[in-house]
Amino acid sequence: MICLNDVTKIYDNQAKGIENVSLSIKQGEFVFIVGTSGSGKSTFIRLLLKEVDLTSGEIIVSRQNLSLIHPKLLPYYRRNIGVVFQDFKLLPNKTVYENVAFAMEIVQASSKDIRRSVPAVLSMVGLEKKYKDYPNQLSGGEKQRTAIARAIVNKPPLLLADEPTGNLDPDNALEIMKLLEKINSHGTTVIVATHAKDLVDSMKKRVITFVEGNLISDVEQGVYDYEVAQS
């Protein structure tokens, strides 16, 4: 599904995002991207979303070379990617139901499809009884589950989560990780950028570690090696 070939991103201020990174991720994998702040995790996510352009190298996502995608076609590319952020990014003036439905409205889904899909995905994330609530009536965990529902309601083959548990207490953080694991079990490729060591260690998934923009380890069923991440 994803292939990076010798990818480097240097920002305009000469800060290094990532350097000479090569890796591949198969369809249906669950992968943690770990490292300390400034290690390159967010740059990796932003490159996959084509929010920033690479400096050199090649990125292929679902057989598409990201360097060759015309800007006008970017919205169509991104429709195949669900994204979850640390700060939820919910629309405050819309209910839980309306926040999730909005993702379908953007892709011009029919009213019939929206009425069928939104309740189903809210049930999946455990929010079927909260559908009338507004974001300010939700707990942090409920806000993130709403964000996840919105990210997956269009059934994207790829889900990117950038520090999805950063604003949550340990119990809610574990619930969110288990939910992401459930989504992955249905065939969605899930990539989680995080520095949450305990969660990474408990999940026993593939762990890719960045240090100062360099990929320094890639371990199947790995753990967050703090010493390696600090090296």
C-alpha cells in the first residue's frame, strides 16, 4: 500500500524532517511510528497526506506516485485516507451525528447512504446514544471516538492517526487504541504516530522508530525502545 524510496524532506528553514527513508507498508498492517518530539513522525504523516512535498526520493501510495498527482486531484486522493488528530478537530456547532455525516456530505454521498452509514459507524465506536450531543458535551475519549467515526465513515483503505491519545487519560487512551485495532481487523491499514510508550508496548504491533529524521529501527511485534529513540 505504501512505499517510500530514499525520501528526504528538508523544510524552507533548513530544518530536517526526514532523511533518506526507505520503507514499505502492506495493505492491512497496523504500524506504530514512534520517536521523541522532532524525530520526524509528523513529517512522515504529512508527506503521506501530501500536505508537504518531499525534497527528494519517491512516495507511492496505492500505486500512485505522490509527486505526480495534480493539485486539482489532491482532494480525490485524500478521500481514500482517514485522518485522526490529537486535538480532535470537531465542528463545535454540529452534533456528533452531524460531524460524522459531514464527512459523507463532502464526498456527495446520498441522503440514504448517510442515514444508513452514520448510525452504523457510531454504533461501532460506542456512541449510538450520544448522536445528538455537541462536542462541548463530550468527554475527551468521546470526542476522539467521534473523530475516528468521522475518519472511517467513508470506509477509507488507509487510516492515519497523529498522536490520537495525546490529550487522553490512560484508560481512554487504551480504549482508543483498541478501537483502532478493531478497525484494522476489518482490513483497514492503520498507521499511528505516537510517543505513548506503554500503549505501544501493550499492543505488540510493528514499530518503526525515527530519531532526528532518520529511520533507525523497524521491528515486527516490537516495543517502544526508549534508549533507541533517545539515541
